[in-house]
Amino acid sequence: MTRLSVNINKIATLRNARGKNTPDVIQVAKDCESFGAHGITVHPRPDERHITGEDVRKLSQAVKTEFNIEGNPDERFLELVRHAKPDQVTLVPDAPDAITSNAGWNTVEHKDRLIELVRQFKALGCRVSIFVDPVEQMIEGAKETGTDRIELYTESYAEGYAQSKEKAVEPYARCASLADRLGLGVNGGHDLSLENLAYFCFKLPALKEVSIGHALISESLYFGLQNTIQMYLHQIDKGRSLL
């Protein structure tokens, strides 16, 4: 089964635009769970332009499914994780001024640092996932860190889907297969949508989890949040049924 984790960063962006508490990020997280989401993802950044440290602390108490915190492991991030003790920590090497995540880890170059981070997070009882590009050397490097999972950075798949979905998914299918053989769980995220999700699930039978935020929240403006989450779950089921 591939699980759906809803990234609620964009809900916080909308709230922050008015400086009050509408929409209520904590309530939206609870609603996503009640609508069928298997987990909640947040990506706090140093400038708190969307999810804040206070959001993370409150969500750690409110989320009843799986709580996934992703981000660049600077000292502030480490302190948030120590407090929240989420089910999963996803390590993402984004710069403080990045608009959104735009690259995976070089797991060879940063091996020693990643080993220490994985050790720290596992000591807190967290599952650890490392954000990587679909490059076999990076998968093999991730294995050496002791991580539980990788998260494949799926932007290039999403961009290439319309032109040739077979070509676009090929490196992901190859890397997911390698990760599975190495004993690593496989997650995926970034620009996955209702258009491209089913095929991705179909071609990656080892896929355990997808984390989706921007597209899902955008599509919910037209379809409603509850209906959109159900539509995503249907696309996952559609992809799995083709196996």
C-alpha cells in the first residue's frame, strides 16, 4: 500500500497572509486525517514564511496518523524535532532562501554528516528518510548512512510526464528497485499531482509513501479539500491496481 501524506505548508501560507488564524492550520490537519489522509507533512523554514515552530509543537500533539517533519537539519530544525519527536524526519538540503526544495542530497559527499544525523533522529524514535535525486550512486550512498528510507525528488518526473511518461519515470523505477533491493523504504514527493500520480505508483511497486502539498491544496480550490484527498487516494489505488 502506498500512503498519502498531505503537506499543509500552503495552508499556513494562506493564514500568514492575514496575520491571524484563518485558516486554522491545526484544524485543517485534523480534517485531512478525517478525510482519509494517512499522514501530515510540514516543512518549517528559518523565516517561518509558512509553517512556524509553534505550529510544529501544536501539530505534534494534534496529529493522530503519521507526522512527518522535513527540512534542512540546521540547529533550529534539530530543536523542533527533539521537541516534536515526529514519526518520520525527512532530511532535505534546501538553502534558507529557497522558494521550494530543488535538489536531493549528495549522500557520498555528506556521508559523515548524514550518518550522525540519522543516529540522532533514530535515538529519538523517529524513522529517517533522506531526500535524493534519482541517481543510483546517491541511493547506494544513502544506504551507507543507516537511513530507513529515501524520498525521491520527483520534479523531473512531473516535468517530463506530458512529453514521455515512460522516459520520465524510468530513472525513478530503476532507483526505487535498487533501494528496495538494498532494504531501503521508498517515498516520493515534489510536483506529484492528480495527473501523474497513478502512473508513478504503478511503475514503482515498492513505493511506500507520497508527500503532496502544492498541487493537492491548489486542486482543492476547485474540488474541495475532502473530495480532493479522496481523488488522490483513488489515483493511488488506480496505480496499485495496475500492478
